[in-house]
Amino acid sequence: MILISKQTAAAVLEKALCDGADFSELYIEDTESNQIEMTDGTVKDAVSSRKHGAGIRVFSGVKSAYAYTADTSEKALLETARAAAAALECDGRTGTAAWQEKNYGSVPEMPIDSIDNTARIALMKKADAAARGYSSEITQAIIRIMEVDQRVTICNSEGVWAEDRRPRIRISVQAIASDGTGTQTGSESPGCSMGFEAFRERIDPEYCAVEAAKSAVTMLHAPECPAGYLPVIIDGGFGGVIFHEACGHSLEATSVSKGNSEFCGKLGQKIAADCVSAVDDGTLSGEWGHIGCDDEGTPSQRNLLIENGILKGYMIDKLGGRRMGMAPTGSSRRQGYNYAPTSRMTNTFILPGKDDPEEMIRATAEGLYARKMGGGSVNPLTGEFNFAVAEGYWIRNGAILTPVRGATLVGKGSEVLLRIDRVADKMWMAQGVCGSVSGQVPTNVGQPRIRVSEITIGGKGGAL
């Protein structure tokens, strides 16, 4: 699909420079989406939509302006470009460069518009039956399938012309368990950057449903977690949300370029334990956070953030790079055309170490094993965070004593990074949606199983 002609794009970029901006950029997207929700075997909602529009951005030094429109006719785009240009008071106009065209798109084998809803519903019914069949205490199952097929074209006055196609698919299973006096919820939400073929190659809805149900039933019968300042073992996959929130956001130029990060000016310095290395990698084909190019047209890349505890790099967008005097790293993202882009994570994870994951438990006299993490919050300026543990287990004398519920982890990102004393030899990732000033974007979080030597555990329970 051709989203815009070269002739129109050139005229729009030229118009955006008319009040003296030194850079102009056009982003245009066409996105199809589909979502179906089923509750207890009955379809409750089915929505298909299409989003089409464009955004125009101009720079003058480190000043920027952004305007957008749902009308992508040449007339409307020129008016939007003029509005963006007028928002900057500057002089020193420059012209546009010749296009350097690149297409990064991946074509799904089974795109969103080739699948009938009966195929989706059949998979959801199997997941529903698997969840409710796990235990008589599962009182409700909620299944959702979400699909997106986004096509974008990004061009700018420096000669970039980039096209990308980004199919994504995800299933979410929530299982609710009740014993008549209380309820607990378990969930699994795997996704990837593929078409519907993902259900043949990567995603097993019935397995997800059983895992969600098992978690709900386990937590239903778990005692409340005690509080303390003790070792915590955090599993891989979504356990990486702590690194994402408590450290990752603080390494984005969104914060660093404005001096709002605890890691400002610390390149080359030790910020984590020697056993910790971490990357952000948008090049991982098929992964949930994969992008061929970022939303400024810069090719995605593997960015080394931390190596053996030393801070090696930041995630940088074009405007942040101007402020920092550093090159972009393929990290600029946005939810859609109605958002200006900024630096964001893609697939962010701690690299595998050398430790035996079971030895971590055997070596812990007393502490918490966080098998599944829940949501949380963080202050990027200070790195202080608070996270819920969705599924936890208490460790005593090197063995799992009992499941526990209601646990929270409280700490500061920079301190926790230095207290990681074990990193296991296998890494895996889990899927999430990250919110920031440029909207909601799909991101992978990940890590091997790790142990933090000491961290504050919040809980309401007494001694076990």
C-alpha cells in the first residue's frame, strides 16, 4: 500500500520549513485492528477498526513543534505543515535532501483481513474450556484476542524515506478462582510480531489458560506474605518489568536529555553488579517489541545499555540526541500519528549469566521467590519503585515452604541493580504495553531468574 506520493511528501516537508525550521518530518500511518472478547464461552464484544492519519514535526535547534491530521489529502497535509511551522519562531531555513529509500516491512503469512472470526472464536473456546476445566474453583474465564497490522511511512528533510509494516497479535487469558469467601485472578498474555500464524507456531491458547487457572487457584489458598528486608529471587519473563520500570525508563533520552534521570552523566561508570549486563534490541524478528525502523525512520538496532555493571549507553531519539550531543539509537516510538515520537524501549532484557537457577533457592535461608510479577510504579528521577507480586512463594532453609499472596517489592532502581548477586543461565521474555509521553507502545521485558541479596518486601501476613 502506497501511503503518500513522493511529490506530495516533498511539498509537505518544504512547507514545514517555510518559517525557518532546520528540520521537518512527515509520519503517515494506516492501521487495522481487531479485538474479540469472550466471557465463559460467550462472545461479549467484537470490534474492528481502522486508523489513518499523519503527523508533521519541525525542529529549530532543540525547539520542536508537532501537528497532526486525520485528513491525508495534499491540501490538508500542507495546512498541517504550515501550522507546525508557525508554532516555531526561528530563522535559517534549509532545503530538503534527496530520498534514501528503505523498506523494513514484514508481510504476515496470515494477515488480519484474511481470517474469519469463526477461527478466532474456535481458539478462544478451547482456552475457555481449558481454564474452567482445570478446577471447580475457577468461576470465570475471560479470553481476548487482539490483532494489529500497522503500516507506516516516515520521511524527512534530511533524505530519509522509510517504510515499515508491523503486524502484532496477542491473546489474554484471565482465570478467576473463588472458594466462596475470597477470589484470586491468574493471567497469561503472550504475544508476538506475527499474523494469525502465531497460533500455529508460537502461542498455545490452552497452555496459557491452564497456567492462568493454576496461578489463580494457587494464590486462592496461599497465606498473606510477611513483610521484611530479605533476599528475593525474581523469575525471568515478566520479572524483567522491574528492570524496565526502575532502570529502563531512566536510560531513555526522554528523561536523560532533560536531566530528569538518576543515571545522567554516568556513562562509563559502575551502576550495577558485575554479573549484570542488559540490552534493548528492536531487531529481534517476531518478538512483540520488534520494529524494522523506529518512528523517525532510523533502523532498529541492538543497544548495549549495561555491560558487566558498567553503564554503556542510552536509548536516544532525534530530539533527545540534539540535546545530548549524541546520535539516535533507533529508539524513537509513538502510539500513532496523533503523538510526537520520543525515546522508548523495544525488547529490553538482562542478559543470561552463569548461575544455576535452582541453586539460588538452595542458597537462600529465608526470602521470597517472585514467580510472576504484577503492575507497579516508578519515579524515573529517583528510581524509586513499588511493584506487586502476582504469584509468590516463601523460601525457608533453601526450599519453597508455601505460596504467599499480597507481596510487594519496594526499592530504588540504582540500589537494586547493585544488589543482584546471581543471574541464571537462561533468559526469556514476556509481553507488555508501556505508557509514556508518546502514548502506549508494545514492549517486551525479560531476564533470566535473578537474586537480589536484600530488598524491602511489603506484606500483611505474620510469621509463617
